[in-house]
Amino acid sequence: MRAKHVIDRNWDLKKFVTYVRETYRISWKEIYWKVWSYLNLIRCDRCQEFYPVAEMGNCRYHPEPPRVKAGGGLGSTSGMYEFKCCGETSDIYKVLNGSKSESGCKTQLHGTSSIFAVSPNKEQRIIDRIISHQLIIMDNPGGQIIEKLEFASSGDDHQIQTAKPVIQPDAVTSSQTLPNIVRPSSLNYKISLLEAVIAFV
């Protein structure tokens, strides 16, 4: 079954952007980059889902594979699987279909097999923007700063890989500089646009 998107006639983008500006006191540039990060979609080669750049750090996964959960009777099974890492249970259909995006007790950076509706010439510009504005656009960076993203070609497919080294933001002193990374100018730069939409509606 597939849901059909319907336009919300009451939605006013201008009012929403003004609300974000006045409520959270973030700069117009930061608002621009936050909106940009939700308009560019990438397909993850791990969970097979399209995600906006803002959610690049939200690839959910279980560090350990599921195991058959024992049923009530001796030697019987309930058709349920359990992830030992967190105790989450799942039925066999979800395990076989690999519904990864909805499940997982940990998060990691999404991988990518393609950037949605973008020519190869534009891919590098998008990667450069992700790197330089990551402190502003990523909702869940996972406590890491990405220094480099590379396309590793394998046939016609492309994959984004995090390259070393990865710096912990808390470990960066004022004397250190992060190359090509734009520093936020507002105190509330970490606000997620999804949170702002919920508050606005």
C-alpha cells in the first residue's frame, strides 16, 4: 500500500521561515542552508532509503544480527526474532525484507549509492557544500566532524565514504582551525527544521 501526498493549502513557507528566524534567532544564511539540506536527497547503500542531507547521521542499525526468539513450548519458535544488542523484537517478514531504516538501536552516517536527480558534474559541488556547512545542516552528526567525503567508483555506482581523520568537535580548541568548515553564527544553529515545523504547526 502506498500513501499519496496531498498539498497542504494552509502551509505558508514565508510565514514559517519568518517564524524560524524570530523564534530561534538564527541567521538568514543558516536558515537557507537548513532548507537546502532538506531539498537534496541521497540514496543510502546501507538501508536503501532516500534521505535528506540534514539526516545524513541518522542511518539506524543494530550492531548484532537478530536471533530466533524461543516460543512458549519446548522446541517451538514464535516466528519472532530478537536483537541481542538491545532486546528489540522483530517478525520474520521484517528481517527477511531488511526493513533497516525503521529499526536500530544505534545510528551512523548514511552511505550513498547516488544523489537524487543530480548530474555527476554537480555531485562534487554538493559534497563540498555538505562538508563546509555540516555544523549547520546536519541534525545528528554523531559527535563527529567530517573532513572529507569521496566518491569511490565501482562500475557505474558511486559511494560516499568518510575519510580519515575524523575530529571530535569537543576536542577542537580555539587555536585549532577546521579547514573549509563554516562556523555557525547563531547560538541556536542546532535547531532541526523538523522540530521547528512541529512547533509551528
